[in-house]
Amino acid sequence: MREITLIALVIIALGCSAPAPPPEPAAEEATVVGPGTVIAGDGAEIAYTVTGAGTPALVLVHGWMCDQSYWLNQVDDLARDHLVVTVDLPGHGLSGIDRAEWTVAGFGNDVVTVVDHLGLDDVILIGHSMGGPVSLEAAGLMPGRIRGVIGVDTFHNVESEWDPEQGKAMLEAMEADFVGFCTTFVTSMFPEGADPDLVTYVGNDMCGGPAEIGSALMRNFADYDIAQAMQSAGVPIRAVNATLWATDPEVNRKYADFDAVLMEDVGHFLMQESPEEFNHHLRTVIAEIETG
């Protein structure tokens, strides 16, 4: 994302016989588990999947040109004691692509649409990469319902800026050859020695998506004010970040209650590169937000 300098710019869910009636199930228990869809305000279809039960609910938001499958190594672990919702933002995965304008703010509204549809009122939002700012947008639209936002390799330094001319050149290169530029970009987000099969898979998956949507989102994100979004979210914000790019908690604390856990020897896709370590850190951060 933008705060990851140039890397960031381009980027970027009995009964018994006793006379007394059984107790009412918790709201989360009543939610239907499995895939579903809901229609956004502009008519775009949003695909999501619900797994598990328990509060607070965890809503997992993927990054640029990714989809809900990128959380595959987290869902079952988290669903042991939480209701987990994974989402395909429009233009990604199984969701619709019929939309006139592609923006981070629009994606924030999409997350709200899913949360409203499922009737959730006690939620932690977890966003990878671009999904972090999307989660900030959604949190600002749901005051009193969001306990916190957890970024995954995002929110490194929300005051970082990039050179406009260099950024313009990069965006033009992306629009001229989306697949070639995207493949080089994705490869650069992995550390030396990363699993080559994972690098190839992620590159093919992300760069095989709709080029016009990917380019439009990058252009929108180039002017996105993450610091303002962090401040407007109004909730505690945490991050689980790779050390491949520097994280500056002191800068981020100007805008929110912020802290970060750092992981070494991983890149931008740390939840796939080292899932067991990542899940441990994520659970620790979730517990911290739960207990205030």
C-alpha cells in the first residue's frame, strides 16, 4: 500500500425431556454457516463465507487483486471460538464486476453491507494490504459496532508519501502491460528464499484478474489519505507486519491507538508464507483487542 513506499503504491468470516424450554442460541450460533451473497447499493454482487460461531465476529478482508481464499490457513483456526466471515470484494473472486467506479471507500461500504446483512454488531475487522484501509473505511461507518481493526502487512507509516512523477510513470507502465508489471511487482513482495510455488501461484492469481479494475484501484489509492482514515475509524488499530518494510508505530500513534507485531523472514503474504506463526500473533492481537 502507499505507506510501503513504492511497493505500497503499486498495490498495493438437544433438546431434553425436562419441562423447561432450551435456552435461546446465541445470535452467532443462529447465523447460517457457509457461502452466501448480498447485493451492494450499486447492484454489485458480494460473495462471502461464514464459518464457526462466537463473539466478537471476525471479518477478514483481502487485498488488491486477491480474494477470500488467501485466508484459507486462518479460517478453521479462528473459527474454533469466533464467527469468521471472509469476503470477496466486488471485482475479486466470486463477486460481481459490474461497477462504474472502483474505490477504497466503495469497498468500505461493501464490508458494511455484508456486516449489516449478517446482523453483526460486535466485530473485529482484519484486513490484508489494501484490505487494511478498506477496514478503516468500514469501521468509520459503523460506530459502536467495531471493537478494532487489525492490519496485515499494512499501516507501516501512514505519513509516508511517494514522488508524484515516479508514481505516474509506474501507473502508466501498469496500464500499458498489466500482467508484466503486476508479475514483477508481486515477485518483489516476497523475500529471497520464498517458496517458489507460492510466488508463482500468487503472481498468476493476482495478475490474471481484470486489468482495468486493478489499474483503477491503484489510481484511486494513489490519492488515498490513510492517516485521515485511521483517525476517522475511531477504534484501536493493530498490525501484524513483515519486517521487509519498516513499521513506525510512533508516527501512526498520532492518529489512533496503534501498535504492531513484527514477523521476520516473511514478505507481504505472511499469512500464507508462515501460517502457524502468523496465526499465533493474530490470536494474540485479537485477544488484546477483546480485553481492551
